[in-house]
Amino acid sequence: LSRFMSSTSDMAASSDSTSSLPVTLDSINPKVLKCEYAVRGEIVNIAQKLQEDLKSNKDAYPFDEIIYCNIGNPQSLGQLPIRFFREVLALCDHSSLLDETETHGLFSTDSIDRAWKILDQIPGRATGAYSHSQGIKGLRDVIAAGIEARDSFPADPNDIFLTDGASPAVHMMMQLLLSSEKDGILCPIPQYPLYSASIALHGGSLVPYYLDEATGWGLEISDLKKQLEEARAKGITVRALVVINPGNPTGQVLAEENQRDIVNFCKQEGLVLLADEVYQENVYVPDKKFHSFKKVARSLGYGEKDMSLVSFQSVSKGYYGECGKRGGYMEVTGFTSDVREQIYKMASVNLCSNISGQILASLVMSPPKPGDDSYDSYMVERDGILSSMAKRAKTLEDALNNLEGVTCNRAEGAMYLFPRINLPHKAIEAAEAEKTAPDAFYCKRLLNATGVVVVPGSGFGQVPGTWHFRCTILPQEDKILAIVDRLTAFHKSFMDEFRD
Ligand SMILES: Cc1ncc(COP(=O)(O)O)c(CN[C@@H]2CONC2=O)c1O
């Protein structure tokens, strides 16, 4: 004991004397250092500091509020949750309300009925209990039925893994597929940085394929093939192809023919197709429609034994925007049963996803139907949110296209605009002098002048030598007009300062 005490005191002495804590940047996992996530990066950190300053001195800056346009977080910007969804959640979480007569005066009959049905599917009728590691079977049945109704092709509840949002589902698939830097994932550029971050965290290689801005962020199969062959020539085994449709940050909705080409490419090249479809309800233009990759693959005659396809969905987007409830799922198809068991084992390590998120995922995939008590009010809420998003997207898109040296493809879907800024050389030189990427330089100047927070295109990837930023369409309509005014005034002064 004395030897232990002396060594302990020595350790105590040494730590006191060097006052060095045991963990340093040099001693943590280098994959963590390599990981980046610009959506909540440097610009947002600066914005939060400015916001603190404004609290203590409202005249500190030439604006009176920070407007966060950096993250697809609808309810933080005034969007209301869907009443039916919240009624069902409340009744499930406080089920004794179902025994009270007053409840019938406060809640719709279909939310009461739905809550009873959901509770009957939960062992012990307890939303506070762990569930099956893939999620409550009865909810997976409902989600599978919703997928079948959407696609008109069968969906198996046992292919569904309910997760705490789509993010952990993406991490699980990267963890499954990536063994080393010799394993690669084909990712779109620009991409949502969850993918580059997860690939870095799991020690794999990102194999880029560039979306073509000139054709509305179209995806050229020839570029996919070129990137695939170059990666293979470097000894990288490309395991999967990520497609985000509708696109983040680019906002395009893929044409069905393009989707067929992508499915055929994955089939021919033996790639897992990772289909990120969290914006499937966010389509704003009449000439585009969402088709799931599962439906496209089945329509081409590809079944379980022909290709591996993982589809990701979330309760964070759409017209529901329930980001904080952390709900979503991945539909895992076309894997052998022994691999499926490994995926289940990974899910079981986390025990289960949160039950509110699970319930919400089932509601998103099986909302009120015609004739239900809530249907009319639900449709008013849903259509009101989506039509307003379409209007806000168009307003912002038109304003951006009116700015000197700025071009912006239309937001066909999702929640973002991704304009290209042709920055004058003087601005690029000024950015270099500050050791900052030119688009980050522009975004910082925008923030400091207007309080508007956007994310530099360098955080999503872009064709070298081009500069963009991403702005959400989420502030309410009156705020969108304020953003347009502030952005227009700022951009003019910026160009006056740096015009070549
Ligand atoms: C394409 C895409 N996939 C997955 C996710 C993760 O969603 P979960 O909330 O279900 O984990 C997001 C979130 N969108 C981020 C967050 O807000 N703005 C963005 O660009 C996303 O845009």
C-alpha cells in the first residue's frame, strides 16, 4: 500500500508541478482532429459572441439582432410544430390523460385513437422503457406501410432501424463500411459535411464527385466513373456512393432518369447506394417530383439480391422540422443475413433510439388521412408551411441573382440556397492577407455588417477557384425581406470596396 501511496503522491506531485492535464491535442484520436463540421463552425462561433455583446449593449453593432441562416433548424426560427404530431406525443408520454373525460375536449379523436394504438404497440405501454434495438416493431410496421404507400413497392419492417435522427444512421453505415483509408466513399461535392466528417472520424477516404453547377447541380455518370477509376488506381476500394436528394447545400431535385443512371452505376460497379432522402417532402417546383431510390431500383427490376441500398429519413426536415426530437430511420436492403446481424449488433450497443423520435418517425410516415378528425387542419398546416418555404426560397433566390457578380441556381427543394460569388481579385487578396478562405472572408464581413449568419461554401466543398455560401430559406417571410435588404446593402458596399 505504501508503494502505491508513494507512487500516487508522486503522480499527484508531478501533475501539480507540471500542471499538465493528461489529455492534449497530441494525445487524442487524430481522426477527431481531422473531422470538420462547418454548419456550426467559426462563423457561428463569432455570431454567438456578437449575440452576447448585443445582450449587454444593444447599440454595439450596426444591427440589433443576429439572424441565423446557417442551419436547417425551422422551429428555432418560428415554425410551429404540427398539432396532430404533438397531441399524439403528449398523450403517449402522459397516458393517464387518456382516462380523463376532459381530454376529449382538448385533443382530436384521431390523435387519441393513434395514441392508444401506439401505446398498445409498446411493451408495458411505457414510453420511458428501452425498446427493441431496431425500434418498436409496431412503429416499424407503420413506417414500412408508409414506405409501401409512397413507393408502391413492398417494404419489410425488419429492414428498418429507427435512429436518433439520420446522423447516427449515417455514422453506423460508415462504421460498417470503412476499415481503413484504403476504403473510400464516393461523395457529392458540394456535400453536407456530416459525410466528410463521418468518413474522417471512421478513418476512410472521401472520393469526390462534382455536381455540375452549370446544369443545376446535375450529376454526370461520366464524372462518377472517372472518379471511381482514379480512386481504384490509387488502391482505394470504393465501398459506397452517397446521393443527397433533394440536395444539401445545392437544393436540386434529381431527374428520375438521372436516378436510374445512378442506380445502374451502383449495380454495375458493386457499390452500396447510400440514399439520403431527409428532404423528400421539400420539393418546391412543379416540374420536379421526389422519387425514392428504392422505388427507382425496384422499378428497374433490382431486388434484395441485386444491390445494397440504404435509405435515410429524418423527422428534422420536411414540413415537420422536429430537429430536437431526434427521430429518423434507415431502411437497410440488399445485405446478406450475416451482415444484417452485424448491423443489428451495432444498433444493440446503443440499446435503442429515443421513443419520442420513434413515435414521430411513424407519424411522419403515416400522417392523418382524408376523413380523419385532424386531416383538414393538418393539411392547412402542412401546405401552409411548404408553400411559404417555396415563396421564401424564390424571394431569396431572386434577390441573390440581382446582386453584382452573384449567380444562384433555383432552390428546387431542401431548405437552402447556394449562390456563387465571383469575388474581385482585391477581395481574394484581402482574404489571403487574413489567411482566410475568400468565401469565409465574405461571410465574416457579411456577419459583422448585418448580423446575418451564413456558411462559407468551403465548408461543403466546391470546384476549386469557385466561391459560394449557403443560406437557409427558413427565417419567416418578414425576416426574409429584412435579410434581402441587409444583404443587398452589404453586397453593394463590399463590391464598392473591392471592385477590380
Ligand atoms: C442531407 C442531410 N442529411 C442528414 C441530416 C441530419 O439530420 P438529423 O437531424 O436527422 O440527424 C441533415 C441535417 N441538416 C443539417 C442540420 O441543419 N442544417 C444542415 O445542413 C441533412 O441536411
